[in-house]
Amino acid sequence: MGFFSAIASKLVGSMGSVFSIEANPSILEILKSNTPNLNTTIINSAVGNRCGTTEFYVTDDTVNSGIAPSPFVKINQKITIPILTLDKLMEDGAFPDQRANFIKIDVQGDEVAVLEGAKSLIDHNDNLCILVEWAPGWMEMAGYELNELPDLIHSFGFKDIYVIDEFLKKRMTLQEMQKEFSLDKSGKRFCNIFAKK
């Protein structure tokens, strides 16, 4: 927990800022201990396309916890947590000069909602790169179709888009990954979409 935030913190150094947003309150202290750098701000909230509160499903392994119930492991607890949008964070002055260079999103199926809630932030940053998990099994539980995520990314004006598939350990096109998903019977395949404006 906090692995990518710690890497990002070292990469941006003292001149940059990292915002690590974690919905699960039970792992907040672990995240804080793993990201002790002064340039990292930790926000305990879910992120989506609205502000308010939301139900959050907690699992033992924490990896499968999310706003959508896990299709893979048993849910141990349902709690209510705050939810906000990345645009709201920008409006409230969280991001210096309203700038963002890189956004990583891995929220167990609700990636579309996070991007929908970041439209102004995305529009405001011409050199933005994003890395977004694409997991059809999770997306279905969250009420989304397979192609909604890449279609939304395209609609925001991202040009350089490709898939990083950790299972096959290679870079692929969206079409190649869609074929991989169609062959998967487990429902557990996932990958990451990298996109640059």
C-alpha cells in the first residue's frame, strides 16, 4: 500500500507534489507509514463522479475492497465513506496552479466514474498522462460495459493510447486486449491503459 505513491514521490522530488487518495480507512495508517515524504498528501476518501457519501465494501485482503462489491472474494463489511471528484479537489485548490502531469486510477471497476469526475482537470492539462486499470469483471459489477472506459478516454482527447498487460507482460493495442478479454473465461483478466494527450 502506497507503493506507487512512494515511487512518484521520489520521481517528482521537492519541486513536485503527490496526492494519494485512499478510500479504505482501515489501511490509512499503513499508507501513511509507507509514504512519509513531505511532498505527499494523503486524502481519505473515495473518488468518483459526485460528492457526498457512498457505500464501500471491505474485504479481508483489502485489494478487492471497493465501491462495487468484489466479484472474486467474500465481502466482510459494508461501510459508508466520503466520496468526492478530482474536479472538486482542483476547485478547492488542492493541485498547485491546477496542474496535474500524471494520474493513476485503480478503483476496482469505477474508473469510468473517476474520469467523469475529472473532466475539468483533464481539460485544463494539455500534457497529462494517465494510467487506468481496465478490469471487465469489476466494471460489470459497477454497472459498466467493457468499452466504456477506452471510449471515454478517447473522448477526452487522449491520443497516444495503449495497453500494458501484466499477464502476458507486453504492450498491446486496445483491440488486441479486447480479443484477450473475449477469450478469458475466468473473468479475472485485467490490464492497465496508458494514455497521453
